[in-house]
Amino acid sequence: MRISLLIIGALWSVSAWCQTLQIMGSDEGFIPFYYGHNLSEGILVEVIHEFTRETGIAGRFRPVPRKRQAWTLKQGRANAVFANPLWMPLPDQMHAVGPVLTWRDRVFAQPGRRPERFEDLQGSVCLRKWFVYSDALEQRIDAGLVRRDGYNAQQMLGMFLSKRCDYIVMNDVEFRFLARQINVDPSRFHTGLIDTEWPVYLGILKTETTLIDAAEAFFAAHNVDVEALVESLPPPDRPVSIRVDH
């Protein structure tokens, strides 16, 4: 497989040396998958760095608001995006490589509470305002479970750690990363209850056949070790604002 990657990289350097895997990314809630100045840090950033080292094909992230991603693709200012196929911009024009990793929204609980089913959730839960959660969770709201909304992950986590709610539902990697920034042990709150999970693919414009071939070969042989990567990531360039009332 490594030989095939080297061959693809050589072909790339001859036939498409001026092109780059230009990946759109939004900093609206995707920490720690990509973040920082010009989206220069994160799990998926490290994955693309490895892709570049293996293939010789340059890859970079381009900050683009989600509502402008389709326009950016049409204008030729980017050619790729990490997303679930259901939310891929221009889905009929994109080739999905992967899945690269799985996104999991996990239920975290205050110490002493370890729910095994959604029916066990009693008390209050911190959720992100306007975010869509699973039917199983939504059915518990007002049926033994009070919803408390936060505008973003940092506000939600601050509410939870201040014990203003009994549970919180967040991406499990995001919870671990943010908790570490304020020296909180995330394992104290971990449960095995998953609200939703969905695969993340690398979508590449179908016209970029060389990029697609290289990405297919790379991800067929490369396992993204999210657990290892999240432990080695640097802190965000912006201060993490998580207010915890003791």
C-alpha cells in the first residue's frame, strides 16, 4: 500500500503539481478536530499532515463559514470538506472518502449518576441551544428531564461543572479536550450512553480525480487514532472561557 501511495504522489507531482487539497473548515464548534489561527491545529489537521508526508500532496485548511461552503466550492476556492454525507455541500458533485472517523455525542453525568438507558435520565440536562438531538433524548425532555440550554460548548460545560445540571450531552472528544484545558478529570463524568453517532467522511469534488485516488489509498491503509491524537494537541490559541462556580 505504501508503494501505491508513493506512485500516486509521483504522478501528482508530474501532472498536478500546482494543485492542493484545499479543505474548507468552520471554527463554529469543531474543536478539537480543527481550530486555531487559519485552522492550523487539531485532530484532522494532523491527519492531513500525515497524508501530505505519505503522498507528497499539499493539504491545507481554509476557514469558510458553513453557509458559504457551497459557494466556495463553486468558485474553485476549495475542493474538499470533512462532513457527514447528509450535510455535505454540493452532495451530487462530491466524492466521499472514508469514513475517516466517527463523531459521538455522549451523555456525561455528575459523579454518582451512571445511566444505562435514556429512561434512567432524571433531573436536568445541559444541551446546546438550537442543536438537534436524538428522538430518545427529546422524548425525555419534560418527561422527568428538564432542559437547560447553553449557546456553545464552553458555556454548557461551565454550567455542568457548576452542577447546574445533572447531565450534559457533548461530543466525547470535545468534552475531554475542553475539560483538560481547565485541569478537570473527564473520566469522573464518563458514561457508556451514546445519544448519536455518525461517520465523518472527506468529501472531494469529483473533478479532482488524482486527489480522490490519493485519498482513497491513504485512508484505506490509515487508521485515525483519535484517542492518541487528542492527548497530544496543543491548547487553543484563544483562551478557553469556561466559568465554573464552586
